Amino acid sequence: MNNRQRGLLGALRKGTLDMLPLSLAVLPWGILFGSLAVQRGFSWLEAQMFSGIIFGGAVQIVTVELIADGASLFTVLFSAFIISSRHFLYGLSLRDRLSPKPLRWRLSLGFLLTDELFALSGDRRAYKSRFRLYYALGAGGSFYLAWNVWTFAGIVAGASLPDLTDLGLDFAIAATLPVKPAALSCAKTARSVFRFGKASMTSSIV
């Protein structure tokens, strides 16, 4: 293995380790979704395919509830579109960095782009070099794997957990997950304003 290959593997490992706290943080949400899907009448394979194909916590929960309640296809698709619309903003903000990359990178990172991966993309050098692409792949790929593992754990545990629809926890999950990107955005904006204000005060004093 040459130095370049070791560097790329190191970038993958670094992305995985940086994403690890967030991968662990969604453990309860994945378990709750897997349990909810089984309790709402979906097979274990159908429940797992939600996480494997859709890969979006709030969208998965809302979609499961709507389908289980007999909602129309239009209602399901429209609701999913509205909930996922923030990803269009994510894509636009990263467009200049990813558009020059090969199609395989744009497709893979576009699929793996979540609130969590976007939160790790704030550095101006993100996605610029091959090593940083592998970093993003390690971060997004490890999060995808963790989400599917937690979902499977919820599916297995679904028979012994209480009905979440009776507790109202299913609505709580759907309501809180979309708030995360807004909170992250506000935090970044606050830091930027603070840095700008500090710089302005320093300039005025000088």
C-alpha cells in the first residue's frame, strides 16, 4: 500500500470518527422508527427498505404513518417533498464544490447528504480535494450504516416495545428531527456574527 492509498484510508477513517458522535446520537431514533414501522403493519423487509432507500428519519416516520392510515399517494408524496425540501438548499450551497466532480461522486455524496453530513461540510475546503471527498464518504457512509443498524435493532425489538402511537412519541420524533438543521444554521450564523462584530470592534479601537 503506497502513501496515497494510506492517506485515502486515513481520510475515510477520520470521517467515520468525526461522524461517530452523531451516529450514536440517532440510535434511539432508528430503534423507534424500526419498532414503529413493524407495529404499524409493515414487514421487517419493508421497514428495513425504508432506511435503506429513503434514508431520512422524519420522512420515513411520516410516510409510515400516512401509508398505515390509508392516505392517498399524492398526500404521501407531497408530505415527503415538503419535509425533504431543505435538502435542495443543502445541494445549492454545495453546488460549486461538487459540480466539477465526477458523476459517481455527485450521486454517492448526494444520496448520503443528511443534516449531519451537511453540518460537517462547513469548512470552505470541504469536497475540494480527493482526500476530502473520501473524508465525506467515510462520514456519510458510516452514518448510513449506523442508521440501518439502528433500524434493524428497532425491528427486532418491535414486538416487545409499547405501541408508540399510543404514547405520541411518533409525532415527537417527526416534529423534532426537522428542527436540527435550523438549529445548526442558527449556530453557524451566530458564530459568524460574533466574529464579524469582534473584528469590527477591534478595527474601531485600532
